[in-house]
Amino acid sequence: MIIKSLVQKLRGEARLKEVAENVAESCANIVWNKIAHRVHQMTTPQARGYVRGRAGRTVKVQLEQALVRNGIHELRRTKLMDLAMNSLIGSMLERKHEQQRVPAVIRKAA
């Protein structure tokens, strides 16, 4: 019995992570359009807080839809919100760092 409940708990956590990543992916372009103009001048901790602040409403809307669509109980909302937000912040910071690594092409007139 203990092993069965442990497997069910682990399986539920894996399902939550999967749903959270889907929510983060569905929000990524919307949030990037909100933050792209300022995030490049920020340090990583500043950018993390900025993304969290700007993404809140978008993630909540997508999260509500995901709860209904996947039949997830309301008590799991906070955990799912944290997982989705952390996944989204990670992807936004990764995108920020990727764009900073690409050198700007300077064209010279002939």
C-alpha cells in the first residue's frame, strides 16, 4: 500500500510539472512581448522579478484554463502556479541570455 501511494504521488507531481510547462509555453510569447524592451538592461535577479511581475495576469488566465482542461483540483493551484511561473521565468532568462550572446551585425557602406 505504501509503495502504491508513493507511486501515485510521484505520478501526480510529474503530471503537474507537465501541465505547468505547457502553461509556461503558452504564455511565453505574450510575456516576451511585454518584457523584451526592458529586460536586456537588467541583471538576472532584476529580470527575474520583472518577469514575475509582468507575467502574473497572463499565467493566471492560462492556469485557470489548464485546471479545467486537465481536471486538476483547486487545491493544487498554488503548486501549479509556482511550477508554471518558475518554468516561464527560466525560459525568459534563457531567451534573454541567448539574444545577448548573438553579436550585432554592423554593416559598412562600400
